[in-house]
Amino acid sequence: MLAGQFALPFNRLATLLSTPAKRFSAGSLGRLLHYVAKRFLPVYLELWAQLANADVLAGDDTTCRVLEVAAHCRKQRSRDARRPEDPAPWAGYRTPKAAEESLRRCEQLER
């Protein structure tokens, strides 16, 4: 992952990871990655099967949600404690039942 993401050659990565107590070579890193990849293959295949059979598949919009949550928390901190709270941004999908209700409301609005 590190080598792929940052385009580091294995020789350079081995130098970065080596310590006086433990030396790595490009070959040893390759063998370690191959070892781990073989052991994680069943996990990846199971996740792929579950994703392929999922009723709903969505991308990761973590940044948006983090920004929504941060803005909501800032707004709540700046308010007077006696004022009622706005619903949290995650209220529409906090439980499966809430998510279904949110989808139903969206479908009704589209009609």
C-alpha cells in the first residue's frame, strides 16, 4: 500500500523501514507483501461478494459527513442551552428504520 500509494521503490522503502536491529531488503519486503496478500485474499473475496449482493451501495463521503458533524457541533456549542436542538445531520440514517423512513420521505418529495 505504501509503495503503491507513494510510488516508493522497494529499495528505498527497505532503507526507510530498516533499523540497526532489523534490516530489510527489497526482496524481503516483496516476500512479506506476498505472504500478507495470500492470507487476506479470502477476506477481500468475501467483502467483494457482500458488496456485489448488497441492496444499497454507496461511495465513501466521509469528508462531507465530517464537515456536517463539525458544523452541527459548532452550531450547538454557540447556541443558548435553552433553545431546542436542530436534528443531527446523521439522524436520517442512524438506524435501519430511520434510513428507510428517510428514503420514503425522499421518494414522496420526488412525486
